[in-house]
Amino acid sequence: MIPFGVSVAGSTRISNELGAGYPNAAYVAVLVTLMMALTCGVVEFALIISVWKVWGKAFSNVHQVVSYVSSMTPVLAIAVFVDAFQTTLQGVARGCGWQKLGAYVNLGSFYLVGIPLSALLAFVFHMNGQGLFLGLVTTLIVQVVCFLFVTWRTDWEKEVNKAAIRVGGTGVQDNTLPLLV
């Protein structure tokens, strides 16, 4: 839930900067949001890895269950780390008004990559639950790559102009923030 909060805060900040006509400030907001995602992802990853041998004991005292959960925990840790970026990049997309792009990336990654790969790994290669989860992790990685590609190739001044057109404004402003309001 913490990366989701970062996503919402980043989305709000980015959209405010674009709407105010400050492309450089919007770009800085993206960088700060991604750094916060990195921090959240690393902390969550470390917490999960630190309890991976005993995590299963929270669910059962049956040895097979504890062992299976322990074998799944490293995949869970990777998923949580990647999900921090995916969630945050979704927030960047929302802040920029790229909801349509987000829908295409989500649909494409899940239906063209994640679900077929999950089924293949789980049922053809007999990886069971771990195969299902690896398909999900792959979906998250595809989403991160797609959103990072679009984010790094973004012309922030054009995004400011698009935001201005959406609300009937004038576009790029002086990129310095006033000292007194």
C-alpha cells in the first residue's frame, strides 16, 4: 500500500506542475517519485527476504506448507520490488493524463504476456503456484519497461502544452517558481 500512496502523491504533484506550466518541476517530481519507489521497493524486498525462512509459519505449522511458502517467498520479494515501480509509474501516467496508454499497457501485458506465461509455466512446465506467480512478475516487468520507456522519452514542455489545451490555458510558463505568493 505504501507504493500506492507514493503513486497517488506523485500523480497529484506531476499533474499540478504540468497544469501550472512548469515542465522542469514536473520532471523533478517524476524523479522524486521514482526515487521514493526505489526506496519503498528496497525496504519491502529486504523485509520479506529477512523473514523468508519463517514466513510460512505465520500460515501453518504443517512442514509442507511452511516449505512451500519458503520456496515462494523470494519470488514474492521480487514481485513486491517490481510492483513498487509499476504502481508508481502508473501514477506518473495518471498525472500526465496517459490513462489510455495505461489501459493499453495493462491489457497487453496481462493478456498477451502474463496470463499465457503463467498458464505455460504452471500447467505445461508443472511449476504450479510458482509458475503462476512468475507469470505475474513478468507482467509487472513488462509494464515497468513500457512505462519507463514512455516516461524517459517524454517532452515535458509538450506535456505542459497538452495540459493547457485540456483546461483552456496558455501552456509553458516561466519555469522559475515565485519566492513569495
